[in-house]
Amino acid sequence: MPKNREISYDDRAKMQVLSEEGKSQVEIPNLVGCSLCAVQCATRRFIETKSHNNISKCERKRLTSKREDRILIRKSPKAGKNSSSALAVGLSDEFSKPVSARTGRRRLLEAG
């Protein structure tokens, strides 16, 4: 999540048009209503990608697959009052992958 709001697609396109019209990077922030750094980043992004679309962020790969998540959700009510660490140990044995208790809690929270 960015520290500040993400600049909209329309604002980035407007910055590019103003830049092509000959406006300086110091004038553009006053016209669009953003910071000089935002204009510089948007210009650099357009030069590198030739697009105003948001750049997807690299995320960490999930340890468990969708199938394994369904199995985890199905087994959790049967576990009853067992702790999440006990559930994770049982799942680690079944999946032959190390599944932490925290991963189990995350998947159960995602499922609702």
C-alpha cells in the first residue's frame, strides 16, 4: 500500500499531455494538483513502459495451493478446540510442506 494516494490514470495522462505541450515539470504540479516528485515518477513510468497503467507489484508466492486451502478449511471444524499449531502440524504431514500456524490462521481468516 502506498504512503500516499495513487495518482489516477487521468492525472498521469494529463501530466504527459502538458509535458508534450512544453510545460515544465515545475509548472505541471500546480496545474494538476500534485507534487513535483509525482510528476517526475509519472514521466519516468511513461518513458519506461509507454503506458499510464499502474505497475503490478511483485508479491510473495503462496505456500499453499487453492486445493490445500480447501482441505485446511474443511479440517478446521473437525479439529474442534485444537490449537492452530496442532492443525498446522497435521497439515504439514499431509502436504509434505512446512505449513506454519500463522499460515493456517491466515487461510481461515480469508475463508471467513
